[in-house]
Amino acid sequence: MQMNEALAGDALNRLKRAQGQLAAVVDMIEDGDDCQKVLTQLAAVSKAIDRAGFKLVASGLRECRRAAENGEQEPLTEQDLERMFMALA
């Protein structure tokens, strides 16, 4: 399955926001900001990236199911599904 902007959708937007958040965290560290504030923002970036990954998996599963139903590709195996989810762990 090829990843494209239409398939990525909301996940791409989330990643772009996380990119900005991460830049802000780097600035906070370089400026010597409070450790607790930095860690709070870093946790938010991490969660945003995780959620984007889950969105990509969900979109990919929908697209793969559609493609398999239309005979465009083979259905995903259980091993393929597990590999996709474990990549986010």
C-alpha cells in the first residue's frame, strides 16, 4: 500500500503540529526552562505522534480492506497486522 496525503489525512496534520511542538520543546531546553514544563510538553509531543501513528494504521487498514475487496491487492495477513501495530509500541 502506498502512503499518500489523501490516505494520511488527519495524521499528517497531527504530525505537522507535533513538529512545531517539538521545535518549541527544543527551544525550551535551550532556554533553560523549567524541567516540569519541558517534560509536560515533551509528553504532549509524544502523545501526538502516537495518535498520528494510530490514525495511519486505521486509515491503512481501511484502504487495505477496500483494495482487497476490489481485488486490487491481497488481504493483509495476521502477521502483517501485528507488525503494523507493534511498530507503534
